Amino acid sequence: MCLRLLLLLALCSAGPAAAALTLSLRGSWRIRSGNGSLELPGKVPGCVHSALFQRRLIQDPYYRFNDLKYRWITLDNWTYSKKFEIPFDISKWQQVNLVFEGIDTVANVLLNNVSVGKMDNMFRRYSFDITHVIKAVNFIELHFQSAVLYARNRSEAHTCYEVPPKCPPPVQKGECHVNFIRKEQCSFSWDWGPSFPTQGIWKDVRIEAYNICHLDYFTFSPVYDNNIQEWNLEIDSSFHVVSSKPVFGQAIVVIPELQTQRTYSIELKHGKRIVKLFVKINKNITVKTWWPHGHGNQTGYNMTVLFKLDGGLSFERSAKVYFRTVELIEEPIEKSPGLSFYFKINGLPIFLKGSNWIPADSFQDQVTPVLLPMKVKLFSRQSIIYCLLLFKCSAPLLAGSAAAVQHSWANWLRLLLRSVVDANMNTLRVWGGGIYEQDEFYELCDELGIMVWQDFMFACALYPTDGDFLNSVRAEVTYQIRRLKSHPSIITWSGNNENEAALMMNWYNVQPSDLPTYINDYVTLYVKNIRKIVLAEDPTRPFITSSPTNGAKSIAEGWVSENPYDTNFGDVHFYNYWNDCWNWKIFPKARFVSEYGYQSWPSFSTLEKVSSGEDWSYESKFSLHRQHHENGNFEMLQQAARHFRLPQSADPLRTFKDTLYLTQVMQAQCVKTETEFYRRSRSEIVDGKGQTMGALYWQLNDIWQAPSWSSLEYGGKWKMLHYFARNFFAPLLPVGFEDEDVFFIYGVSDLHSDCTAMLTAIISQQGDAFAFALETSAVAPFVWLDVGGIPGRFSDNGFLMTEKTRTVLFYPWKPTSKRKLEQSFHVTSLTSIY
């Protein structure tokens, strides 16, 4: 049962009005179609598709061909409405704002039949002044416009020249002109996902009322002064001052574990004001740094910032502070043309190993927390605060309380990210065709030690640069940097996904005479606007214009390189489906590989939930419909047939299940071979190529139940690839490969120091034989067991020991004893002689 809770907290005291109040408008709203023929209740946060499904007016949108069947939902213009009361005296408040944390995407807001604002960007916060519109009893409406129709209209209005691509490939069954709307780009379809351009209020909505001033945002960045070897903290706090007179007070910063407390005098004048605090950390205390997974601890420190202002007004913010440095190193390499491309964390070069993250669902309300903890604070000695909390019910969770719902969601996201570190990864690239993830995602990455390569949300397209579009982008980028820059997990900002390559490799058949126009648009958007904002808002991290890019070489060539896939510079994306993936020589010996991979199908148990019996064939309409990559199903079988016999059971269902399985075998072995090649290329230069310092395969997760490049199926089930990743991303890895009839074994280590393998053995008698239970602290090649002059043989010897324990039997040819064997036993491996 859904609960509605009105929380009233009062301090009994006469005097001036309270300094701040928050009223949440989460929970139950009304939703109606464009012509009014359909009206239903819906939840906020949420979207129209989810509301229709929850009322059983549509089937599961992921079932069979429903992505096409329910296209009418996307093409309609929906309205959200709600009637609500204000449980306090409006006249006592100097400023009242209506705040939307996230709108999807194009909407006009009316409060009491007065238009108070328009929105057209999914990726930013909107705040509207409703001081003179709000009443005791109110009616709010959001008139949404179809994202598909809006994008089409914006494209048609851009008459000076085309901005390609117009539409996705037909195999993707998607919508057109997605580059003209600031919305999740893959929601119009992708080569691994469906087209569900949603409408709705996808994040929090609330009313804020305040007097004197209000703290709008609070963010910070740790900075290391290398000259004096001292940590500092830069804190930015933005206030909206409605008082006509200056407001004076103090800012007190406390970090108890670092024995640091600083007090600053501040003055706030009328208008928007930013208070900058520079905090010197106590030099007498050792600051423990944040490290990526596998390289150290993720130590953080609790910090409290208290603003004590005139008239008893106060604001307090608490946060976890992590200290770490990050550098992108591009410098000459001996015996190799070009430049290096790798990251240093806390001064140490780190090999980035991991994958690419895409949105976890087409419907973000299925991923967004159902209840965010409300941190309500009383900001004056005389105040009354009301807070409305609306708890969401989720049928699959069968939760009886909001706490249970929140706990279940948190466990689900933690499960996905836990799978990252469980597979020995240390990095995720948040891909630029999805969304800037929610706060909890980055908090978990901080906690787990997952480095984040953060794209801005532009992908596989050219984009317009008219004034309205750029203004929207500037607001989006500024908001996201301020929201996210306090997270140590984020190690770099990247302007876009593959747009430099799309432009310079002429994906869209641009005429040579038009190329300067598109290059100018590219530089205008990513350099003159996005890069400029990044450098101003967050100089603590490197900014990469695109991925792939040639880095410093692209900059030198005017921000776009003639060949963005140059393996001697920057990062590359590499896909090759037609050659044998077991042949390591087809892979590029590049500086950094941020995308690569092979497709597979999910398991039958995952597909079964969204299909019927007639779909369970590799050649069925469903199998073709679900495949959004041109010739993808054929390419998987072609690659598998190089080394395996394709299933041919008399039972069609058995053949289908076996084929799904075989695609996972193929994918796992292909990505293993490729990843091991990149990992063993980190410390060598061969024919001028090498020093690879990153391998991020495409892709980690799925957005629905379909063939893709993922290692985690929709819902989180591990594919065979993910189990393989746990081994090929191991901190100590033996890699064997053949070259010119010679077999080589490389030892790859992510450890910070040389590793000495320790081999101890426990001997026990088993009948006429003796068992030697071996244990090793590291990979041990050519393990040799010797019992001196005691005659007999071992069941195995001279072997490569890659696991921690192994048991070998000794068969004596004459009677002997455990004691004699222990006295004579000696073990040697290759590591013990170096």
C-alpha cells in the first residue's frame, strides 16, 4: 500500500517567519493524453509509460514487439497535473520557488493557470520564481510536448544547413533528429537498445520558500600543492540573497579526523552570491588518499560546514571528503613516435581496466531511488517547517514500507557496481549517449574505488550551435560539474562519444566544401563552450575533447585530427567482426583502448520473460527484431563457426538454447584474447607501437533483453564474459600466446611492488599415494616438485600454477613415509630463481 505522510515539525516560539521551508510535490499526480481521451493517476518521479503499465493499460513495454506497438505513447503530448495546498502563510515569505531536479524533457509549466516557465533539457535543474503566483490552494500543470515532434520541429527550423545524421539506421527501428534535443540520446534507439522517448517528471519536484537568503548549492574540490606538499580544500557555496541589506556572519569548516577547523567572516549582498572558502588542512596530520580498487583504500573524511548568519540564521552541510590527485600524461616515448596517454592517480601510473556503462533501463524511474532521504534542517531559532514525503509502491518489490523500497533499490544498484569490482575492474566509462547518472551511482563508485571516465551527453552525431542550443548546453554543463566534481571517482571529463571520428572520418558523407562549417560548430560546442566551462569550474581534472581522440595531437591540428584513430596518440575504439578474434595480431597496439568488444545473446531465462514460444528460434521475427546491429546475428555465428561446430539438435528449442550459449562462449573468448593482448602491451614497444595503459571493453550492462556487447544481462545476471573478465583483469595475470611458432608467457602485474611468490606444501597420505596440497601467494610458472632420492613420480610437475591452491599426488615406487617426504621435499618455480 502506498503511503502519504505529512511531516510537521514546529518550534514553539513567536517571532519572525522561518528562514527556509521545503514542500515536496512527489507522489500522486494526474496524467492525461493530448486529446483528453485517456486520464489516469501517475507517480512522480515517473514517466507516462510506467504510469500506463502500473494501471495495466499496457503490457510490459519490453515484451516482444511492444517498442513498436507503443510508439503512439511517444508521439502524443501528455499533461501532468496536481492540486495541492500550502500548509503555511504565504505572505510571510520573501521568496518562493518551484524547483524541478529533472524534467523529461520539453514542457510548459502553469501554476494556477499562469505560465511560470518552460523547459527543454533533461540534464539540468530548473527553478522558477512563483512568489506572486502561489496561493493557499494551488493547481499545477505541466504540458509536455512529444520529444520526437519537438526534435523534428527544431531540425526543420534549422534551415541554414543540415546537421546530420537525420535518422538512425533502419535496423535500429528508432526516431529521427535526436541531436536537436537535450535528452538521453539512446532513448531514440541505439544498436543495442530500443526506442522509448519517454515523457515525465523523472526526478524530484518541490517548492522552496525562504526569507533573507538561501543556500542554492554547495560543492568542493581537494587540491594538492606539490610545491609545499600540502592539501587544501576549495569550497564554493552559492547563495540567493533576497534581503535588501547585506547579511553578515561566519563560515565554520570542521574536519575532526584531520584536526582541522577554520572560521571565516563572510558578507552576502543582495542577489546571487558565491562564497569561496580556501581551507588549509592541518600539516601535522597525515592525509590518507583515495585509491582505485586494487591499489589501496578509499579513505574519506567527514566534513561539516556551518554558515552562521545575522538574526540566528544558519545553514549546515555535511559531506564526505576524499583526497586524491589525477593527471593525464601525454609525453614522448623512447623508440616510439607519438605520445603516451595514461592516468596517474596520486602520482602513480594506473592501468585502467574495466568497461563502459550505459543507462540501466529505458525508464529511469525504474532505476531512480524511490525515496531519497530528506535532510530537513531548521535554519533559524524561530521556525515552522513542513515536509511532505510521498512513498512510492513498487509491485515487484512487494514492499510494505518506504524504507524497504529504498533498501531494495540501493541493493540493486550496489549489486551492479559490486559486479564491477568483483570482476577485478577499476574503471567505468559513463558513455555519452545516455545520462549523467544519479548521485548514488557516484557515491557507490567513491566507496568501491571505481574510477569514472565521465562523458558529456553527446554521441555519434553532429550538433547545432544556435544561441538557444548553446545556452541550454552551458546551463547543463555548469550544473552537472557543480553537482559531480566533489566525487573522487570521476577522473576525467570527456566532451563527447565518437564525434571527432564521425566528423573527420566522414560518417555522414559531408561535402568537402561544407566541412569547415561543421568543424567550426564542433570547436564552438566542445572547446569554446564546454571546455571553457570545465576549466573554470573544475581545473582539478583533465578534459578530453572526444573519445576516441588523438589528445594533444588533435589539439595541435585545430581540435580535430585527420585520423582520430592514430594508435600513437590518445585513445582508440576498435571493432573487427570479420577476422578471427583468436588471432591477437588483428588488434591495435594502441596507447589506450576505451571501446572494443563482440556481441552475444543473453541467456534463455532472461529472454523467456519477454517472448513467447514462437520466438524461440535464432531465425524468428523476434530474434531479428531484437538485433539492432546490422548483420549482428550472422556475425556471431560466423565468428563462432571458426572454432566450434554450430548446434544442430533435432529439438528446435534445444538448438536455440545451445546457440545462445555458444554466442556467449564466442564472446568471452574473443574479449579475453583481445584484453590479454592490451594488458601485456603495457610495458613494451614493438615496431614503435605499445605502452597500452587502458582497456575498457564495450559494454558492461544491458538496457533491455536483447543481443548486445554486454557482460551483464538486463537484471544483472553474469554472462560468461563477466566470469572471464574476473580472470583476465586479475591483478596478477599470466598471458600465453604464440608468435612465429614460438610460445611466449608474459606475467602481467598491477601491484605496486615486485611480487615474490611463496610456495608452502602440506603432505598427507591417501592409500598408497601421498597428496601434496600446494598453496602459492602469486602466479608461479614452471612449478617443480622434488623429493630428492625417494623413488617415485608425481601426478603432474613443471606446471603453471595460476590458482592459490592445487593438489598433486606422489606415487612412491618403494615404501616411504610422510616424515621422510617432508624432510626431502623441495619446490622451485621460475619466480624463485629471478
